[in-house]
Amino acid sequence: MKEISKVNADHHRAAANNRGRMILIADDDASIRTVLSQALTRAGFQVRSTTNAATLWKWVKDGEGDLVLTDVMMPDGSVFEFLPRIRRERPKLPIIVMSAQNTLLTAISAVEQGAYEYLPKPFDLGKMIDLVTRALEPISQHRSESQNRKVLKDKNLPLIGRSMQMQEVYRTISRVSPTDLPIVIQGEVGVGKKLVAQTIHDFSKRKSANFAHFNIAGLEAHELSQTLLGDGKSQIGLLQECDNGTIFIESVDEATSSAQSRLFSLVSSSKTDNIRFIFSATRELGALVRESAFRTDLYHLINIIGLVIPPLRERIDDIGDLARLFIEKASESANSQKLLDKSAIAELANYSWPGNVRELENLMKRMAVLFPDTNIDGQAIAASLAEQQVQIVTNEDTGNSDLSGVAKVALAQLFVQYKGQGVTPHDLYEIVLKAVEKPLFELTLKETKGNQIRAASLLGLNRNTLRKRLTELNLQ
């Protein structure tokens, strides 16, 4: 009961603090306006709502409202067309931009035009109330206007995905791009860490300068110094090459102890004041610090902002968009036309993607070149994925002549056969058993010159059992 009373007290206190503050809502969706108005009113705010940008602009110009909550697209235009006017008219007015067009461009554009925050639809009402409350805090009224830069019009954005996980990635990118703070991008192999780093650079004030990258895994201190500083003779270092640009250091979690020490010295020195550093890791650096496998001082120096890229299996909703984009690009390169049908997308969504986005892109490249038909269906995807697994198994077992290795390759090929036929056998164990038993019995009888008593002894079977199986397999 005490906890309930405390929650109620907190609610009433928050509502009291919000009383008298006016929220201006602009959205052409009546249901959205109703839900937002009710939630904000319960939280103690006063609310005015409209369906169009023109009315919103009139209210803002008349000095009404303490915060704007607006959709991107409205009947009379995009909010991005008049956000600069609002910023000039009332530079301290917080603006929260909502959008169902959950792309990186929307998030970047919102921040570039001076919005306080970008809120992808659908959203949690509780989080929305918290966001509005934070935006109205005094400290948020004095946000720097330095982030108001020209909106990029390029629709061919490098990052694709409308899942909630990717919305968080977009939100972070839009916030960190205008800064010079170091970033650690964490994620599994193939999630696109380098692509994210390049995107942050491309949307930053350093975009006109160079972006360079290298892998630090296994490098010793002197090799790292040569990479960054040059050899003092003919080879210039990346610090000079990327003056006022960005250096992306991959696999920092795999850095040797000597490289970690040298990296700390270089990144913390005045030589790197004009460089932005971005790092990538497949493992969580905090855990490595606790295991004494990563320097604590280096961790605190570089891990000011952490950005985790989710694996593809955790954002299944993005697979269709990604696959269509990749097959379109691959088809253009291969001078062919390929289309994915619904069954193909469903088959792709059922796969676990251990190689993440890179594996998906490579599959689409392969399909664009090797698949003969224009329309790619689920059966074709299943067969290609199965063939890929055979290749992986074969590569793993190359040179492995033991029975297990040989059987593994053969069984993988069996799965390819059934996938290619679109058949799902319900008696796979019996199929495999018969396939193995027959050649085993044939070779054993050959070895014993047809003597079934010796064959049964060699196999460790009862003679009657052997005779029965030979009859069933037509080997009598």
C-alpha cells in the first residue's frame, strides 16, 4: 500500500508541476491527436491540437505553447519545411518530431533542423510523457543552435531498418554525429559496424575531410605507431592523412596489451586534437576490463559513448527491406532482374543469420548471379541457404578424413537435396540409417566373403538380426 501511495503521490506531484504548461500537437491522424491529448491532460498539461502546419505556425508566431509535438507529414507540407522558421521565431521552444517514416534520414533531419528529439511511431505513452517533461526542464531550454545544418536530401541512405532496435540506433547516430566525442560501436561480426562509423562521419561537420580505418587486432605498439604516425620517411600516418577527419579503429577488443598502452598515449595526446576516433568491438569492453584483459584508463578514455548494433536475428522486421535493397543492387551489378516473392521473404525471416547483414547481402549477390529465373521464391532461398551450409561444413572438415567428418558433409548434402525438392521428410532417421546400413553390410560381407556368421561377429550383431536386416535391404 505504501508503494501505491508513493506512486500516486509522484503522479500528483508531476501533474502539479506540469499545470499551466501548454503543449501544441500537430497531426492529421485524429486517433493520434486524441490519445496524445488525453495522456498529456492526465499528466497535468494543457493541450491544443491541430491537423495542419499552418495553424501550428500561427500559434507559434502568436507566442502560444511551451512545447511542440508534431508529425513530419501533414496535409499542407512537411514539418521540416517550416522548422527553421520556428527556430528563428522562437529559438528556445522545444520541438519533438513524430514520424511513422522511421528512417535514418528522418532522425538526422529532425536533429539537423533543431528538434529536441525524434520520436518514431508507434511509441510508448509513458516514455512520451517523460520526454516532454525532460524537454521542458530549464537546462533543455538553452540547447545549442550549432546543430542546425543543411538537411541532406540523399535518399540512398546506407542504413536500412524500421524496427524499434534500429530506431534507437538512428536516434543515437543523430545525436552523436554533430559532436567530436569518441564512440565505441559494439556488435557481432557482420552487423555493419564500419557502415555505422562511416555514416556518423558522413553526417558530421568532418564529412569533407578524410575517413580512414584499420584493424588493430594483433598489432604491437610499434606497428600501431607506424600506422598512425608514419615511418618518418616516405609513409605518412593516418593522423596526418585524416587531419580534421575521422579514424575508425576496428576490433579494439582484440588489441594487444602493448597496443592498448600506445593507443592510450596517442589518443590522449594533443597530436590527436583534430581527429575524431570511432572504435569497434565484438565483445563488451566493460567485461574485458573486469577480466583484466583491457586497460581501465583506455576504456574510460574511448568509451564515452557506446552504440550497440543489434544482430539481424533480433530485428526480423528489417530482413524484408534489407533483402529487397540488396537484391536490387546486386541485380543492377549483374545486369539482371530479380524479384523476391512473399515466400522468399518468409524463408529469409526463418533463418538465424549467424553472419548477420553481411551474410544476407552476400546471399542476395549470389542469387542475382546464379539463380536463372526472375522470380525468387522460398524454395530457392531454402536451397541456397542449405548449399551455403554444406560449403561451411565442407570447409570446416577439409582434410578431416575421420568417419564423423565424412558423415557430416554427406548429411549436409542430404539436407540440400530435400530442401531443393521442397520436401520435408518425417522419417529422416530411418532414411539416414538405411543409407548407411546398406553400404556397411555390403562391405562387411565382401570382407568376410559372404560368411554371415563372421559378418555378424564383426558388426557386433546377433546373427538372426543381421539376417533380418539383410532381407529387408534386399542383400540376401
